[in-house]
Amino acid sequence: MTDPVVSISDLRFAWAPGRDVLDIESFTLNAGERLFLRGASGTGKSTLLGIVAGVLEAGAGSVQILGHELTTLKPAARDRLRADHLGVIFQMFNLVPYLSVIGNVTLPLRFSPKRRAAIDGTEENEARRLLARLGLTDESLLSRRVSDLSVGQQQRVAAARALIGGPEIVIADEPTSALDAHVRDQFISLLSEEAQRTGAALLFVSHDAGLADHFDRAVDLSDINRAGVNA
């Protein structure tokens, strides 16, 4: 039995007293697993991801990431855990507009000696490898600012940034919502393959139930969230 890299039990979270957004008895993500988490807009998907990433604090319950109990860690320790072990692809990508493509991809290594030490070769060469693996092979793009790139190209830069340094967990929050079906499916396949290559667990969140077939397991947030409220 594969040990979970994310293990949640009896989780409660509310933005205001008496108005639970999340009430989850149990949720797990196993090592190396590709898990699809579906949820309609406003059902707490991003809130759950914020708790897993240690950005938000659970109101009650247990949240274990790679054996670390987040609810007992101080903010600085949660930040270190996130920097060393998690890669995040945001829905709006959250790239740094004034940095180059290479500068954006290697940015996580500035904050994590552990991920920097995992690089075999130079940081720039690893960034180039990941970008090429994700379909960005045009050398003329790599020194340009990301604000000059198309949405599809920015998406690949965001994925390479999340993957660099071999984080054990990769979180993707609706990263394909702005893409057409062909580009979306190709991107998911490339992302899954690269996560498998490094052994990373992939938690992919979307409202689109049609994406479930790309993953090892699918969970609907409405089936595990007893709060059942929009927030």
C-alpha cells in the first residue's frame, strides 16, 4: 500500500463563524498518484488547495503533508515545507511579468536549496529541458519576458516552474480553463508524464468532469465535503 503524501481527516474551515466552507471527514493523495478533484465554482476547491499548500489554516482537524502535521507548524515552517516539497500551477499562472521565461522557471530554486540541490546540471539547462518537454522548443522565446507570450505558452512556463527541482507534490488549480480542447488534452498528458518521470503526486483541480479519464482516480468535492455550501 502506497503511503499518502496528503492525508486529511475531520477538516473544518470557515471564513466566518458558523458558516463552514469545508467539512471533510477524509481525503488522501497517494505518492505518485494522479488525482482529479472536480468541483463546481464556489464550492471550496481553491480553499482546499490553500489549506493543502499551507497558505490557509484549518479551523479544526488534521492536515498531514508528507508526514508533517500542518496544523501544528508555525507559518515559517509551513512556508519552508511548501517551498521544498510543493509545486503549484495557478489558474491565472501568476508568472512574474518582468522576468524572462528562464527566470520564471528557475524562480522556485531561489527559495529552496533542497530543490536547487536536486538539479542534475545547471539550473538553466534543467529549465530548458522542462520547457522543451512541455512543448516550448523555440530558443528565441526563452529570454523574452513572459508577458510577451501567448496564454498557451505562459501555461507551459507555469508548469515548468512547478516541476523544477522535483517537488513531491504538484498542485494544478484549473490551469486549462482558458485553453481549447486539443491543447488542453495535450498539456494534461505532458504534465502527467513529467510528474510520473519524477515520481511526483499530481493533484489536478477543475470544474470540467470530462477531464477525469486522464487521471488514476477522480473525486468529486461535493461527495466528500459535508458543508455543501457555496463560498
